[in-house]
Amino acid sequence: MIKVKKSLNKPDKRLAAVCGLFCPACTIFIATKEDPQRLKKLAELSNLSVEDMKCYGCRSEKRIPYCEKCKMAKCAAEKKHRFLW
């Protein structure tokens, strides 16, 4: 019998938005972490500065302006929930 070893690599729940989106799958998060040229292009398309476009995840202190206005995040914070799903 073959034993299956459980993975020790569990997803970091801090990188999951309250709505269930996974930040490392987001093009803005990826651009912030790994691709300055993509971040620059996204900033230009959004009429934002590169600094304003940077996002380190929905639960971080630095999010894009669109996510700063997220009604789900506000609702979850008011109800002291980590997720809304």
C-alpha cells in the first residue's frame, strides 16, 4: 500500500479576499509582486500612478483604490467576519 503524504503547503488565508477571490490569481497582485512593466501598463490604462496601482492583497494595508471601496470588505469588518461566503 502506498501512503499519501499530506501537503504541508496550505494556502495562506490572508491572501483570500472576503468575497473568496484569491489574490495571487489577480493580475494586479501579480504585477505588483513580479512584473513592473505590467503594473506600469495597468496603471496607465486605469489613469493611476504606479504607486496607486500597487496591491499587496485584499487584507493588506496597500490595495488599489477600487478595492478600498469594497462593500463586502466593509460589511465583513463590521460583522467581524473573515469571509462572506
